[in-house]
Amino acid sequence: MSAVDAAALTAWVREFARLVHEQRDALTQLDAAIGDADHGANLDRGMTAAVAALEATPSDDPAAVLKTVATTLIKTVGGASGPLYGTFFLRAAGALDGDDGRALATAVRAGYDGVVARGKAERGDKTMLDALGPACDALDEALGSGKPLGEALGAAAEAAAAGRDATEPLVARKGRASYLGERSAGHVDPGAASSTLLVQAAATALAGEG
């Protein structure tokens, strides 16, 4: 089995950037319903810049890859998504200790915890946490039962998608959507949608890794 090394993490970031670009308009349409109508465009710009930064300063250090993504997103993405995704990658970089699935799961969980702290939100608030949280749980459970990383990430992606879909009937309690009150119900949260792409990208890019 290959390792979850700098090249593998770079592939994950590239795939996430590709999916965000592909879904940019769909993410913006979701955000138009309950936000500022800029989530797709902002995140696409940030991820394009992150990939460019990785190409400009390639590194063999896995944590450095994630930190480069973090700092680039914080610098280039407006609104809430820059600081939140930046925090996710920064905390993940700080927690990454090893090159196997367990190390990746620990890093992703640390990223999730960072978003919880930064956004002062919890599951059920109709945010990206409603997709990321179930993904972390599914990843931990699958790895704990001895499944290979590819299969575990597939389970995490399914859990993220289910969490994303479950945001539709919720009334937002955090973020720009919370200003709408009851009118925020009936719409999928754009942050949950984009963070589902993050997990799906990992499932695709890291399927054959250790």
C-alpha cells in the first residue's frame, strides 16, 4: 500500500479544487437562496490559488502541503468560508503525525474540531459541520473495524452526503443563513455541500493509499 504522503495529499487538494470548480455555479445557487451568493465563486478562487501555491512551492512534507492550502485560503477567500476552510487545513496540518489512514483520520478530526471552535457552531446548526461531523465518525468507525482506507473514505463520503441532504429541512442557527430564520428551511446548506466535495475528493484521490 502507498502512504498518505505529500504527493497523496496534493492529489486530494487538486481533486477538491476540480470538484469545486465543476460545482461552482451549483454552490453559488445554494448560497443565493440563504446566503450572499458567493460561496462557489469564492471557494473556486481560493482552491485555484491553493493549487497554484502548491505548484510554485512543492514540498515533500505532508503537513506543509496542508499548511500551504490553509494560508492560501485564508488570504484569498472572502466571507466565512476562507477562515473556516483555512482553519480546517491548518488544524489538520498541526495534527498530522504519520502517513497511514489513522493519521489522516486524526488530522481530519482535528480540522473538524478547529471549525467547531472557529465557527462556534455544532451539528444541527445547518453548517458545514453537518457533513464533516458524520464523515469523521464514519471514517473512524470504518478504520476501527479494520477496513482499508479507500473503503473507509467511501463510507465517509456517503455519510457526508447524507449529512448534507439532512440540512435541507433545518432552520439555520449560525452564519448568514441564520438571519433568515424559518425561511432558511427548505434549502441545502452550501457549506455542507462544499465540505461533502472535500470528503468525496479524498475518497477519490486517496482510494489506493495506506
